[in-house]
Amino acid sequence: MTIPASASAQTLPATSPVEPDRQAPGFYRYKVGDLLITAVNDGVGRRPIDGFIRNAELDDVQGALDAAFLPRDNITIPFTTLVIDRGGKLTLIDTGNGDSGAPTSGLWMANFRAAGFDPAAVETVVISHFHGDHINGLRLKDGTAVFPSAEVLVPEAEWAFWMDDAKMAAAPDGMKGAFQNVRRVFGPIAGDVKQFKADSEVVPNVTAVAAYGHTPGHTVFAVTAGEGRLMVMSDTTNHPALFVRNPEWQAIFDMDGDMARETRKRLLDMAASEKMQVAFYHAPFPATGHIARDGDGFAFVPVAWSPII
């Protein structure tokens, strides 16, 4: 029997109009042991490449971009947070840009909800460091707390630096805005924020690891469950095509460039030696994979996309 086209069409589910300038929702799930990890994308930022790396010639930087088939004159920087689901208990690592980022960012909440999450259900927010693209998702510009029920956990060394009034007063003018933003985000909850030390378990299955240099208290996280291991690299590198390939290079965001370089080399070497899965904040989505040795540097090998978890 032949079904008329009109009748057949009536049996199909309705679909939403396609937005030709948007991708599908930016979330991706994978397992670490029995933990369910969801990477949630917050869009991207773009910066001119000239001056982006302090200690490399522009020709060398553009050569690295050419080798990665990326544009020569600017760099696109993705933002990816992680949600760790421990049997329904949700922990968020970093929060994205909120409504304070570039026009090409600010996609986090839509992607978070598309993944089936409710911000009111987040129990714990763990912060790696206090740069705006990691903390601004905690509080909107109008002062609204985005995760009203969550406990907020921050590195002790990071809090000590950014909340020090004397350090803010002595900071160059170009940094004062960052100090002010930290106070905007954390000031209303300063008495409730919990500080953690390096090498401590911040929540079950998640241990803080000191990774200083990018900022004074910059922290990465070792996630372990059974045989599963994931190193959440935070801002140990910016875009891997530049800083995994060339761990000696220093980004303009690295507050102590020499320390950041040594931290980067140490963590990349550890990830390569131990064959640990890694998750980056600024890698192309879904921003997870492994580190391989490659000449004098390393290479980021992204995971193969899987339709099943």
C-alpha cells in the first residue's frame, strides 16, 4: 500500500525551525569510572594573535597556526565547563562568562539546560581561579546569583591574593578591573565561600592540585573513580594548538609567565607519562582527550566522538 505524501507527513513529529547560524546545543557526556561528566560549552572569544604570546616571534606563532590549519591573524578561544554527576549530586567546575563576556560567548545557560540540568539543582561550584571567564557565571551583571542553592569552593591561595585590599591598591591600572570584578562576584557571599587547600579533596572523587603561575592560586583537579582518571587542566594551557605544541610559550594572561611555563610542562609531562585523560577549558569542544609526546613538545589528541556514553 502506498501512503500519500500528505498523510505520511502528518505522522512525523513536529520539528523546530533550524537556526542556520547556530550549531546544535553544546554539551557532551562521557564517563570517568562510574561518574558521569558533561562538558558544557559557553561559546568562544576571539583575540588578535599579535601580542598574544609574550616570548615568541609572530612568525613562529603564525607558523604554529598554519600547521594547525587555523587563521593567522586571530585566535578563537573556546570556553568549556564541566558538570560532574555523582549519583544525582551535581558539582560544577567553573562557570563560564555569564552575561559579561564577548558577544560570541554567553551560551552556557542554554547549553546547560539543553543537557537537562537546572541551575537550582547544582549542589557545589568549584572554581579553578578568578579570571572572569571562569567566575562570571556565578553572578549576573544585575547581581542575580545563578546557583542559589550551591556551596561555592575556591582555592585558598587565589582568595588570599584577589581579596587582599593592599594588593588591589598596588596593582597596575590594567589589573584593577579584575580585582573589582572578583569583589562583585564574591562580595555578597564572602562569608559563605569555602576555601580549599592544594592537595585536598574538595568534593568526593575530586582532588585539588596546585598549578600556580597562570594566577597565584590557579588550580587543576584530579578526578578519580575506580579505574577512571581525568585531569581537569583549567588554564594550564590556552589553545592547545599553541601551548601544548609549545609548552615554553607564555600567554599574555599568565601572571607569572615563568612559573606558568614550568607548571604547564610538569602537568603535560605527567599526563603523557601516565596516559591520563585530560579536560581543557580552552580546547576545541568537547575539550577532552589525551596528551602525546611530539618532539620537544606535546600534542593534544582529542577523544573520538561517541554516540553512546
